[in-house]
Amino acid sequence: MKRILFVCLGNICRSPLAEGLFNHHLTRSGTEWMASADSAGTSNWHIGEPPHEGSVRAARDLGVSLAGQACRQVALSDFAEFDVILGMDRSNVENLRRLQAECPDGKAEIDLFLNYAGQGLQDVPDPWGEGDAAYDAVAQIIGRAVPAIATRLIG
């Protein structure tokens, strides 16, 4: 089974959406036995909190539940436990590469979320502090990229 970790700054807006939408896609396509997703943040600001209500609502509007998710910070062990780690923006990727250098067993492939989806070096915008439209837009960006990410990860 392939394991993928989605990472943003606080693990409160973008990466929980990616985790939820990715796992939902796997279930709908009958491939949940081939891969699993988790999410984390590069900061420790929201550890233990549920995803932001804007992300929860945007996911719910797409028929996806984020129930049961809790924010956590990236751990050094993640670099050995996951096959692929995707940062939502270039700053996340830089932080991930710096952390991976501290993990001698860190085999995970690190990439930018949209780049891994074949969309080039584009950041997923952070909706933190914005209104519902920003969360909806981010959910759409992530949702459009998820099938390509799943195909690349599991073939």
C-alpha cells in the first residue's frame, strides 16, 4: 500500500482538504486498498484541533466529511513512513526538504502538490483569514488535482 502525506503550514485548511478529498476519491474509485493519505503541518500552531470550519464546509459541499481529522505537526518519522509527501506551497516544500535532511531513513519523495499532479510549479493558495469563496476555490483546485495524484501514486 502506498502512503501519501499532504502538508501545509498549520494542517488546518489546505492539507486536511487534500487528505479528505484524496481518501474520498480512493473510496469512490474502489482503490482504497492501494493507498492511504494523511495530513500534517510544518508548524505546531493548531495541534489537536479539528480542521477549519471553512474547510469542513467546503468539503461537505463536495460530499466529503473531514470528521475525525485532527491537526498535527510533521514528524521526522514521516519521511520514512510515507512514500510521497506533498507540500501545498513552495515554502512548505522548502521546510519539508530541510526537515528530511535530519532524517537518515527519509526515503519519501517530496514535491509540490500541483507539480506532482502535472500542473507545474503552482502554489495552492492559503485561504486562512479569507471568506467562504476562498475555501471553495481551494477545494476545487485540490479536487481537480486529486485524480492525477492518485493515478501517479498507484498507477
